Amino acid sequence: MGIFENMHTEPAGALICDIAVVGGGLAGLTAAVALASAHIDTLLVAPPYRPDNRTTALLGGSVAALETLGVWERCRAQAAPLRAIRLVDDTGRLLRAPEVVFEANEIGLECFGYNVENRHLIAGLAARAAELPALRIVTTPAVAVSAGERRASVALAGGGRVEARLVVGADGRNSLCRQAAGIATREWRYPQSALTCNLKHRRQHQNISTEFHTPAGPFTLVPLAGERSSLVWVTEPEDAERLAALDDAALSLAIERRSHSILGKVAVEPGRGLFPLVGMTAQPFAANRIALIGEAAHVIPPIGAQGFNLGLRDAVAVAELAAEAVRAGADPGAPALLDRFDAARRADTASRALAVDLLNRSLLTDLAPVQALRGFGVALLDSVGPLRRALMREGLGPRGETPRLMRGMAL
């Protein structure tokens, strides 16, 4: 049964709206809910979405946005608070960094955010979407997108089409919207793959996320509700394929050994993900009546809980700008608005991607000076309180102006 089974489904034909959102993943659903909550005539083109086993670590601003949109109350019970983040140098090298623990209460917070399974987030967003009169949902897939002088058009399978003054492309890394806008990308690859799964364990995680830094990449355990955690194991591609092919008992034992049994005996749950580590950024994020959000705009490795939080900031930023324009009687797809969106999101995305890239590459190098510099930097964070607290605050969100929804303010 599809997640949108009980939602509005429009017949084939021309459908006109102010804003069309293409893509029903987390970023697309968030953008559609945000726009419709602001009473903007919105149409979501989203075939039935079937979430996998992945989870999302939501930082504080993302939680505030979902709470303001009436979504968080629907999935809060399935989320685990992240009260501390522990970094452990498990490289085995001569020059190693000290273990460091970042605690949310040190910067006056109860927690840095929450970790929750994507299926609960999707269900919460879909339930809220179904309540909004300003939102129409088409479950027919988009097959082509084109940009015109006054409107953009989304062609649907079966012959229908959607026309909007602005199209928000949330259709993933192989985005039709990005191609239609004529937007180029910069891409890069890492000599790594990531294995993801969820697991049960004997010991309490105490709401501490633990990241072991290994020579092949980070091995990260993030708390889930109850005695469960999610795992992102970044390693060499051949090793990741070997691990993914193990039976449940063998993989559970490998995880327990790699984690030094900090969670006791573990048992992997059904459902594993395996994907190569790549990076991509669109240049620019918007053009020709099309604005890109989520993985249509940028892809970064699953390190440091930045991926979906960046996508959610994209979603609420474009919703805020578009809502302001529609209310003022202005064109939400005008070049000036798209330029504002691109400028607002580019610096944030670039800084997060750079931080993740530097951290990841610093683990892969065997150069002693780089290892020493990394160890010295972590030691400074461990011993210099103001520096550590500044880094924690920076990690939670951009230093520039924060979108209204992420400050708990309705559009």
C-alpha cells in the first residue's frame, strides 16, 4: 500500500497552480506542507513512496520547523533524543586524536536533535499533507519538465500535465527538474561505500551517538527509540560488499567487534543499504522557474548528520520566499527570487560539504603531518571550552539568517 493511497489524486489533464513540487521524499513533502500551510495553491507530484530502513538525525532547527508545521507531534514518540556526540579515534595510528564528547547541555540544550526512522517521518508528513486544503496531490509520475517564459510545465505519465509559476524540484540526484532548468553539476567520488542498517542491542545507548574514526572512514552508531540504534559504516567498497553479503549472525558479530562491544551483544534488523560515497552540487540551485532542493541540489556523504537537514533548510527557505512573493502579488518564479534562493542556500551548503569532505579525507590519508594536525585540532576542542561550544553551535545550523519555520515561526 502506497503512503499516498488515501490522498487526493487528480485526473489526467492540465492542472494549474501557483507552485508545483516534484518529488514526494522528505524534502519534497516538507516543501509542499510548508507552502500549503501558508495557504499557497500548491500541487505535489509524488508517486507512492516506500521508505527503506534509513533514519534521519534531525538537528534542532529541523525539529522546530516540523513542530511548527504540525508534523513533529506525529512522530515524536518514535524518535530518540541525541544528548551527546562522542568521537573516538580508532585508526590505530601512531598519531591519534583524544576521545572527545560533545554534550548538548553545555550549550544550554536538552539535546542536539532527534534520530528517527524515515518511515515515521514520511508517515507524519503525509498525514499532515492530507489535511491541507491548499494542497493537491498527483500520484502519477512526472516524465518531463519544461520551463517557459511565464510558467513551467510538468508532463505526467498518461498525458496529463501540471503548469505552475514555480516548480520546486525535489526529485533526487537524477533530477528531471535540474535537467529542464539547464543547471550543470559538479560531482566527485570517494574510494568508499556506506553500509546502513538498524540493530537491537543489550546495553543502553544513553542517547549518545558514537562515531569511531577508522582508516577507511567513520563507523557511526546513532540512537533510536528503545534499545536500538542505526548504523552508518563507511569503509572500502570491497569490504562494504563483503559485509553486506554476510548473514545476520555474522554481520551482527562484525558490528559488535568494530564497536568494541560498547552496546553489548547486537542483532541486525531486516533491511540493509549499500551505496557508494559521492558528492554533487548544482550550479546554481535555481534557474528558469525551477528551484532545486534536497538531493536534486546537493549530495554529500552521510557524515555529521548534514544531508537531510540541508534539504529541509532548502525546503523551508524556498517556501518562505515563494509565500512572500505570492502574498505580495509578485511572481514566485521570477529571476530575482530564484537568485535570492540560490544566494541564501549556497553558502550554507558549501560550508557543510567542505567540512564533511575535510573530515572524511583526513581519515583516509597516511600523511603524518595531516594526522598530527587532525589530532591537534581534536585536542583543542577537548580542552578549550569556548572553541568546543562554538563548534557545537555552528554544527546545528547556518550562521546567517535562519528561515522562519526553523525559528518556530509560521510563514
